[in-house]
Amino acid sequence: MSEQQSNDPLHGKTLKFILETLVEQYGWEEMARRIRINCFAKDPSINSSLTFLRKTPWAREKVESLYIKSLSKK
């Protein structure tokens, strides 16, 4: 049997992985500029950001969208 691969760039990626990748690529300051949420601007951390993003679908969508855009730049 052959395995089908998903065309979804988010397939198999955890929110933590996505966030860590973006922070490594852009840094917290640039993340806060691109996505205007306080957890990126004031005392940012992976854990506090994950907590907020898991509870806030619109913010998570913005982070996932930025991640997809960042893939095309590589």
C-alpha cells in the first residue's frame, strides 16, 4: 500500500512547533508587529502564547497564516 501525503502545510505540526519556528525566524518583537496581540508584545513566552492561542481561534489562525507565508519565503 502507498501512503498518501497531505498537501496541508500544517499537517503534523503542533502549535508549539509553529510558534517556536516563527519566534526563531522573526523574534518576539517582529511577531508582535505582524500580529497585534499582547502575549507577543508584553513579557512574551512560548507557554503564555500557547495558552492564549489555544483559547483564541482568530489569533491562532493569524499565527498559522504567518507560518504558511514564512514557508514560501524559504
